[in-house]
Amino acid sequence: MSLKFAIIGCGRISPNHIAAAIENELEIVGLCDIVTENMEDKIVKFNLPKSTPTYTDYKELLEKEKPDLIAICTESGKHGQIALDCIEMGSHLIIEKPIALSLQEADAIIEKAKEKNVKVCACHQNRFNKSVQKIREAVEDERFGRLLHGAAHIRWNRGEDYYKQAPWRGTWEQDGGALMNQCIHNIDLLRWMMGDEITEVVGMTDNLKHGFMEAEDLGLALVKFGNGSYGIIEGTTNIYPTNLEETLYIFGDKGTVKAGGKSVNIIEEWQFSDQLDDPEEVKEKYQENPPNVYGFGHNPLYTDVIDAIKNDREPYVTAEDGRRALELVLAIYKSAAEGKSVKLPMEECSTLDFTGRFDN
């Protein structure tokens, strides 16, 4: 029996979710958006039945449709409260990144989900990239030997047109800047590959050429991981004239890997002292060429979440994973704002703590 699925928020990222829901044979029982045209557009685009219920109030959707699984794709600042309301009604969740904009909300989601035995997946779909899965396998098999350092570079372009499409973008209340919106996927991968535990973060952020938005367009950070390795993060939306690359490097004393492409979907370097595989074959086999930076990860992520619901297990990407990515971005923000290193773990922090940071 297929699960009943609904989506809250039918903007820019929603087509990836709707396509994945259809591919995974979910029964779409409702769309919700405060802009009715957004829902009408998706019904036409995906050839959904004209009778598909549409709602401008998500609470009404929850009450009337009682979905088994909901994708939350609204502006980031609304993720937390909507998630809590959905969990209260017993719906399982896929929450677009970031899981929330404060650690307090992320913790509330995790706690309530446990209380209600609800599955919550943070939508870090790049974990499902073929290239990323291959790298993860090498990490888990300890082929890198001792991890030394890793680096995440996100060199993208976002102009004023992008921010004008949706006024919440770039605000502290509903979004954050380049690190929180564009770079969090690769930041998540770096933390995951380097052992998850972080002891200290040093960050610098600035708004160099996006004076029309509140948050940062450049973020740089050094990270010290619990296992003694280090991380470098460089995230920007200032690259002229278009997106340049998104790369992930992992360096160990017995291995070197570089993943690149539009969304870390191509292995560009693969060297291990154990010589268990042919680097050229690996590069050939574990590459994808997605049409955009969102990649191909939504479909397998949905497959995994459906299986997690049916078999009562944790999803591959958990709410805790979403919190870890959020915590690292907030730690960079905090370090940059205070001009000193920040120790982790952090219990409380929100994008709202940085309101006015770049106001002239």
C-alpha cells in the first residue's frame, strides 16, 4: 500500500520532491502554498489530477488529509514550527535544508519525533550521489588511514534577480546567507566524512557585493575535528560570472580524494596506497552529470525514507545529521561575529542572533 504524501511549500525546490514522490509511487494527497499559482503550476507541470487538493493553510491540510509523509519546502525560517505541528499529527517528515534556523528548534524537532515515533529526514540529498557514496565507503573501510584534513569549496554565483524572486532569501529571520542556503550541503558532507565530532571552529564572514540582502555572501572557516583532523570551508555566491564549482577534498596519510562537478557528483582524484581499485575505472564509474546543482539525490533519499517508515528504522540522513550541519554553520557565524574561536558542541544559537551584522 502506497503512503499518502503531501508537500508544504511549492517553490523553487518543490519539483525535485514531487518528481521523487511520483517516482517512488507515493499517493499525492495535497499541495500547500500561500501562493495558489505555485500549486496550480505544479499540478500542470506534473500532470497531477485536477482534483488534487490544494491548501493555503498547512494546518488544514494536516487535519483533512492526514498524510503519512510530508515534505517541508517552505522558507527556512518556517521549517521548525511547521515540522513540530506535523510531528504532533503523527506525519513522517522530509525537511529541506537547513532543518531549522536555530539549534533550539532543531532539538525540539528531534525530541518530539522520538516522543511520537515519527521519522524525520533532513534533505541532504548529495549524500546519495554515486561519487559521495563511493568516498563514504572508503572512509568506513578506513582506506584513508589517518584522516589529516578535508576541504569544502562552494564557488557559486547568485545575483540580485535570485533574491528578488523570493524576499525571504538572504534575511536572518528566514534564511541566512551563502553558508546556510547554498553551502550547507557540502558543509554537511565535510563534517560527515571527517568524523562528525567537532571541537573548535574559527570563521570569518562578510557581505562584499550583495548590499540588498542582510546576511553573508562570503564565509571562510577552519574546523578542528574530534579525531585530530582539520577542515577548511570556503563558501561564496560572488563568483563571476556564473557558478564555477563545488568541490570536496579528503586527505589521509594513505589516501587522497577530490570530488567536483556541479554538486560534488564527479570523482576527480582517487589515490589510495592499498591500490584496491583502478583510479581511472572509479572516476569513470562513479560520475553523474545532473542538469543542475540539485543533483539526482532526491529520488534515492525518498526511497530510503519510505523504507525507513515501513521497516521502523532510522533514515539514512537523520534529523541529528541536519542539526550537525546547522550547528557548524551557526558556529562559523558566531565565531565571525565575536572575532574568536567557538568551542563545540553548542546548545543554543540562531540566525536571529546575527541580525544587523552587516548593516552599514
